[in-house]
Amino acid sequence: MHQVHLAVLIGFVALTRAFPSHPTRQNDDRSTKDAKVLILGGGVTGVIAARTLHEKGMDDFLIVEARGELGGRMQNYEIGVPGEQYTIELGPNWIQGTQTGDGPINPILTLAQKYNLKNQYNDLDGSITSYDYNGAKDYLDLLNTSVDQFGQTIVVAGERVETQQVDLNLQSAYGIIGAPPKNLYEAACQYYQVDWESPDQNSWIASALNSNFTFDTDMGGFSDSNNLCIDQRGFKVIIQAEAAEFLQPSQISLNSTVTSIEYSSDGVKVTLADSSVLSSDYVICTFSVGVLQYGDVTFNPALPAWKVEAIQNMVMATYTKIFLQFTEKFWFDTQMAVYADKERGRYPIWQSLDVVDFLPGSGLVFVTVTGDFSLRIEAMEDSDVQAEVMEVLRAMYPNMTVPDPVAFYFKRWQADPLFRGSYSNWPASFVPGHAKNLKATVDERLWFAGEATSFKYYGFLHGAYYEGLYAGEEIAKCIASGGCAGLQHVDNVANASPYPYASIIPS
């Protein structure tokens, strides 16, 4: 088994070396254009869409990827002093929801098993130490209560769906069930429970369905467990190795940044940063919602109003892991720690990699911030961020001399023009009509896919996988039938009930 796996990786290395920036088509009788289908983006969605087309016998496609490798947001970094270097994950880090018995299996776990990815159960609920700005403080009973409270918000969300009541943000949900955080400890525990993302941005109902469809086996979910990737090849190896099994050098163009897309009934033309142009009958846009919101890629003609509204109404969340390496471990022996500060979201969630199940002896620990706090630190110098992080760490350990780290790193996801954030986050104002329109085809030629277009699994890596699968299957049907109308949209996403005024502007 090990030899087969090694052969796959060697094949992938050879394949990536063979990938040209602008490949020459080897079989031009398939299409008068550069490809029948251009897949814009080589992340999970793009690769799985390509694999699906290949499995349907349709190999006239081209993946156009801005970076020098496949993987999208699956990115890693080698941190550490010489001789003590380790691969850490900057983007996706967990297989979220695995498998229960012989029930449905998370497709990311399937790929992990196929390519012997080293991953380990992460005990997020049972291996935790708690702190505040004066040091260690036990408030884990509040953390357990917060688990129950989140479960209660899910139950009430289900009741609201049954009675067709309007959606609200998740922060409102805690108020409605009588559980708004009353002090900094309850606020820290709530932060930990709602996936470390600001609940005033989250849709109450979407948060419930998003959680249930992944973690609740009664709703078809995989399991309530999360496995942390600790593979020193990097998490991205599973999608790169999968691509190596079917991709040919002529089917991918690396280091090719898309700047504009021109579409019509005759097909699509994609212009790259070097001014070269690629043509196709169909395009699958797998750009993040953040890239579409920023206008980093222009469309000619401009996207219709219904598509723009759907794009702009989704939230592109930012999730930042700040890694530190020390010569010796001095911190908590649990996997996780929660820190309660007077300012909500100030370096609250800590995780040790220097534990027996992960990377023992690595001297690595990381702290996670999200939302507005992520945007704040992205605007700061690394040295200033490090100083703030160390201030918190020293507050957590007031009775010892905490040394400076020997290595420090974090990625600025929102500032990266290829991503503009970490993952999509469904706000309360984003209703099912918007979800349909975000995924809908424009003029039959222009398709959109990615984790953000997944109704059930938005924000998850397996959401990206399933959307690639779906897009590949639908376009394959379209090509086989000689054309199709694509995925339909809603012209106007209407309010749930009439407004009390006919007009609110002067006539």
C-alpha cells in the first residue's frame, strides 16, 4: 500500500513539472476553442468538477489556476528554526464530521484514507483548559452550558422553519432563548461554541442546518467528531494526488490569473493577467465570494442584478490562525484552551500542537481570531501582532517568565487578492432565493460553484467537494444534450411579507 501511495505522489510531482503556464492542446479536433469547459480555479471544487467531467468521458476541459499549484485555500507553511521545522495548515485544518459506523462518510475523509493522510481526532469539547487575564480560571461548567444553549438554538430554529417564521442572526437567538452572555466568561464560551465566528453575522436558521447536515446523524450528517490534519506533506496532498490520477499536462494552466470574463451566446472568453485570452463554450467560476465581491475579476457584460445581489449579500468570513514556536513547552497539557478577555474575540481560542496525539516535541501552539479582529491584525505589523499575542500569553501565565517565540507566522487571508477571506458565512438577510441565485447559471454559459454555493455545507471543505461534483455532473448533461438552460434563478427575491408603505422615496 505504501509503495502504491508513493508512486501516486511521484506521478504528481512529474505531472506538475509538466504543467505549462499556457498549455498547447494536443487534440484540437474536440473543440474549435481552447477547451469545451474552462474551470477557473484549481481548489477542491475545480479539481472535483474536472474529475467528474473526466469520469463522464468529457476530457475537453482546462483548469486555469492563478497559483503555482493546486489546492486553493488548502495551503501550508513550514515553520520553525533549522532542524525543528514543521508543516502547519494555514487554511482548512480539519475533516469536520467523519463517519458513524457504516453510515455516510465525509468525502474528505475518503480522500484522506485513500492517500494515507495523517489525521487525528481533535477533542474540542473534552480536552480544554480555561483562562482569563489573571491566569488560570476554571469556568468549564459555563462551556458545557454553552453547548446545551447552542443545541437549544437549533431546536428553536427548527420550530421557526416549521412555522415559516423569519430568520434572525444567531446573537438574537441567544436572547430569544434567554441566554445572552452576561459576563466575559459566558461571552468567551459562546464564542468557542459558535465555531469561533461572530454570531451577529450568522444566520440563526442557516447555522442550525449547516451544523445538523454535517454533524447530526439523524439529519444525514457524518458524525460529531473532527479530525485534525497533522500530515507533514500538507492537507493539500489529498487533492493534488487525486488530480494526478486523471489530469494531463494539457488540461491545466498554472500561474494564470484571470482578470476578466466576456460571455455571450457564442461562448466565453477569459483574459489573463498577461493579456492572453482563452476561449470555451462553458466556464465554471470557482472563485471565492470575496473575490467576486471585490470585483477582482470583471465581467462583460456586467453580471445581472440578481446575481450581484446574491454575491454581495453573502459574508466572506476571515479566520486567522497565529502560530508560535518555542524552544520548550510551558503551556497547557490539554489540546485546547479558552481565554476570556474584557474585549470579546481578543485572542480567545488556543490550541497546542505539542501534545502526544499531534506533533509532540514541536514547541508549537496557535491562537485563532476571526471576523473584525482578523481584519484588524491584518492591518498591523507582524511584530505588533506578536507583541499583543505575547501580552495575552503572559497574562495567562502570570507566575512565570514566558520567553519570546523563536518562530511566528500567520497568513493575511482577507488581503490576498486570490481569496479575500477564508470561507463563506450565511447572514440572516441571505434567504433561499439568494442561495439559488448565487448558484444559478448566467446566460447558459457561465456557471458558479464553490463551498459558498452549497445550501447544506457552505463554509465546509466537503461543501466545496460536493459543489464540484454537482457542477461537473450538470455540465456533462448539458454537453451531452447539445446545450441546456442551466440552473435557473429568481428575478427578484421578495420580502417575506408586504412592507407597510408603498414607497419610502419622494415621487
